[in-house]
Amino acid sequence: MTRSRKNRTRRVRYLTRKPSTARLDALVEEAIVDAYGDAEQRSGLSTMIEEHLELPFETKVLGQTVVVERVELTDADEIVAVCCSGKHRQRVPLLDLPLPKPPPAGAEWIAAYRRWLGG
């Protein structure tokens, strides 16, 4: 096996492994370290997701291929993915967004957000 193929195989394995509970707890702690209350904590997690999630990426929503362009925190304090397909754009709650396999780099921050919510 060539060196580049080995590196690609390692990257795919790394991206497909689920992060441990300890890793998710560490990510949550990093995001909310200076935050008080749920709104500030959610904002901290949103910021970390925006900074670390590799965008854009393709996934399927209701059987249709979409491109996730960005992640936003709405006025209702919900973290959403802005998905587009052609000229159409739709905000999908991040918790409802199916991730492709392998997931994009930084997807562990979405798992950390789920953990923070208790799910």
C-alpha cells in the first residue's frame, strides 16, 4: 500500500470513529468555559461548530442532495445548518441534519452539541 493511500485510510477511519464520551465532555467544556446560562453556552457551542466544521459539504435531506453552506444561531437560540439545492435554501436544525459518511472534519462538535443537550 502506498504512503498516500495509508494516510487517506487512516483519515477515513479517524473521521468515521465516534468520539468517546470523555472527548465530547472535553469539547463541551472548551466551548462553554466562560459561559453563564444556557443561551451563552449554546452560543459558545455554535461558535466552535462554525469554526471547526469543514464547510461546505454535501449530504441528503429527505432524499435530496443538498450542500451545507454554513451554520447559524437563530434568534430563537437554535443552531441550524443552511442547506441549498439549486436556488433553494432551507434552514435545518443541526440536530436533524443527517451527516454523510464519512462525516466532514469537525463533525465531533455536532456530537458535542448533542451531548450538551443530553442526547
